[in-house]
Amino acid sequence: MRKTSSVVYVLTFCFLALLSTAQEKRPNILVIFSDDHTEQAISAYGSKLMQTPNIDRIAKEGALFKNVFVTNSICAPSRAVLLTGKYSHINGLRDNSPRRAFDSNQQQIQRVLSQYNYQTAWIGKWHLNTLPGGFDFWRVLPDQGNYFQPDFVHMNKDTVRHKGYVTNLISDFALEWLEGRDKQKPFFMVVGEKATHRNWMPDPQDLAEFENKEFAFPANFNDDYKGRRAAADQDMTIDKTMVLRDDLKMGVDYTRPGMFGRMTAEEKAVYKKYYDKAELEYNKVKDDSVALLKWKYQRYLRDYLATARSMDRNIGRILSYLDSAGLSENTIVIYTSDQGFYMGEHGWFDKRFMYEESLRTPFVMKYPGKVKPGTIVDGIVVNIDFAPSIIDMAGAKVPEDIQGKSFAPLLAEKPNTKDWRKAMFYHYYEFPQPHHVAPHFGVRTERYKLIRFYGPYDTWELFDLKNDRLELHNLIDDPKMKALIVNLKAQLKTLILQYKDEEALRVFNDNK
Ligand code: SGN
Ligand code: CA
């Protein structure tokens, strides 16, 4: 009897020990999820605008994904896709409207991973019009959040104002949580950055970072939008839409409450000195529309990139922490953004359109020992793939109703891409505010893009990305394209049916 019980004891011990080794082996997963940070501003993607050494380090030590696309190029919908692995019409969040909130009770990455002993956290920008659900820890910016002295909603639902610059504070809280977490369990943490979102308020120490750099306009800056009605109809140009005070910081009254009023006296003094000098330049060009537009473009890029400078430095801080805590070896680090952004392409800032700059999103990741440094992934990855890939790499079972697919097979040294998708489906809804971009959906293959706009008007656009990377020539009425259009429409319909998008199907079937 005694013998039996000691055997049982030893066996139980061995089983538990085995179980805990298996659990220890599960990788930690850290996702750094920025806002509006685009490939054109990341040196790993060949940016001519600035260097981003810390984001580049992730790519160098792991993989750079060259073709990652979002399903709906705005903030809240993209976050909902990240969490659920499902299109907007399935996860319920089609736009940023404060009238609609994300249903936090639905299945999400953190809820799945919690079943596998993961400790989960979301820190920083959240922007889902509801509070996080299913995380062990969260601390989030309300709505869009502020750059200076930002409020954070704490888990007890108190809104607390913290002193400091938002990007530094988000890293402080992330490192604090990492340090204090239960070290027996693997973790899944999302760091939600506010940078590089409008109105691009840099950390005072970075204000002059790009002062002496002259940025050339992109080749399609002066787009005349010929043959593209929706593109002509938008309200997101650097020339006309950008706001002189809030975006370009001219004539700011620092005594007024609001985003500038939140700064400390010292911060205000640094800002005032810097932008007073910029105002001297502005006064010289303000009556000359050509010179003024050039000046606006420089100011836009300098401020946007300076917020990215702080973010890249803070990513460096987080990577150093992982190194020094001995966590780097067993932690998957992913850097990505909610979508891309226009850095003057087509004359724009903002996103929303299915054109390349905002359809794409940067994605780099490292996974020491599993992903070979310098790996390049060419396959078409969509943000619905993020959740299933994370769940899969954690060694957990991917729920069947998730619409994306794990991209893990693409990370193999010799990936078998035969069965991987050859086309992706996009659907954008938010209209008319804030930037008057008509609703549209479409298909993008390796070479072509077919878009159907609806709502205010019914128009189709077709681009050959091989011969027209700048997307200036809509080929929809070109008789030589007839067969191709039939083929792309068939692919589009297949995807609409596959993803069960009834709204798109209705519009598609109206034959307009
Ligand atoms: C704000 C911005 C818009 C931006 C949306 C959505 N205006 O409304 O330019 O498109 O957010 O951005 S601002 O004057 O308030 O800066 S998103 O990243 O949240 O989708
Ligand atoms: Ca965004």
C-alpha cells in the first residue's frame, strides 16, 4: 500500500514536472502595435526618410514580411481584426464611430491563450470604444489618448492622469508589468503605441531631429485623380485638409486647455521656441501657394518622423529589457501597425483607401532559434492571420471559426507556398466623416487590384501594379483588360463568399 502510494506520488511528480517543462517551453509573445506607422518610414523597408534601428533589429534577427495587408484600413476595425482573426462584418466593428463598441466578450487571442496558462496584458492605445475583456492586466488610453500628460484608464476603471510623454509612459508601464508578472507562466502582451498618430506631437527632445533634412515629394504627390472619382472626392490632402494650428502648430495658444494646454511649462517653452522659429519660415512662404505647400510637407514629415523617433527608441528600451532579463531567447517579438499611411503619396496624409500605402502594414518579428535571422516572407499575409499565427506559435489550437490562417509555414527555410493564398479581400466602410472616403471593397492579387466603390457612387478601378505601382492609371475601361476583369471579378466573388460578406455580395450582385 505504502509502496503503491509512493509510486503514484513519484509518477504524479514526474507528470507535473513534464507538464511544467512543456509550459515553460511555450514562447512568450510580445506584440508592439503602433498607430499609422507606415513602411515608407521604416528603414528595414528601405525608407529614405529616416533610420529606425530598433525596428530594424527585430527584422535582422528574425523576419521581414514584405506583403502584409489589412482588411479595413482604420484604427478600431484593425484592432478588432488583430484580436479576433475575423473580418469587420464578422467581428462587428466596421468603423471608428463612437456609436459602436467592440464586443469584448467574443473570442479573442488572449481568451484562447489564457486556456493554455498564458498571462495576458494590453498596455497603451486601445481605441475600441469599450474596455478590454479577457486580459489579466490592462491599462489603456481613453479613445485616441493624448501625447502629453495622458490619461490612462486603470483596471479599477479610474481615469488617472500621468505625468510624462505618452510613448515613454507606455513603455514604463509595459516594463513594470513584465517585471512584476508571474514568472512561472508564459506571457502574451500587446503594447499599443499612440505614435505615429495625428496630430504628431513629438517628445521635446526629438523636435529638431529632422530640422536639416529636406524631404522630396513622392512621385505621385501632384496626382490629378483622373479617372478615379473617389480619389478626387476625398478630404485628406496635405494642401487643403491639414490644419495650420493643430497639425502644423502655427499660432498655438498654449494657455488654452486641450492637447497643447496639457504640456508642462517647460514643455511649452521648448515647443514655443521651436515653432516660433518655424513660424518665421511660414511667414515668408504663406502668400506663395507653391512654396507654402512645400513648407507644409516638410513640417508634416518632420513632426510625424519625430514621433516615430521616440517610438523606435522606446522599442529599443523594451528589447534591452528582454535581453537583460534573459527573456529574449524565448520571446517572440512582433512589430506591426494598425495600417499604413500616406506620406504625401497622391498628395495625402491619412489612410482608408485600398491603394498600396494604406492597404499595407509593416510587419517584422523575431523568434530566436525558430526563425532564421534575415528571413524574408513574400507571401500575401492579411491581418486576419495575426491571431491564428500567434495562437499557433504558442502551441495552442486555432479555433475553427477564425477566418485567417497561421503564417507559420511561411517562416520555414524553404516554405511550401503552393497552397498559400494568391489574393486578398478588402472592405472599407467609414463615410463620410472624417475624410470623405467612399466605402469600397476589392481584391488584390500579386499583380493586380480591382476595387469597387459604392455608396455615394458606383465606380470600379483596376490597377496593374507591375506597370503602375503609383496607381495613377485606372484601366477599368481599357478593352484589352476585359478578360482580366472577368477573371478578377470571379476571384473577388469567391472571396466575398468565402468570408461571408453579405453587404459586399449585395453590391457586387447589383451589376453596376
Ligand atoms: C482622428 C483624426 C483623423 C483620423 C481619425 C482616425 N483627426 O479623427 O485624421 O483619420 O482620427 O484615425 S484629428 O484631427 O483628431 O487628429 S485612426 O487611426 O484612429 O483610425
Ligand atoms: Ca491608425
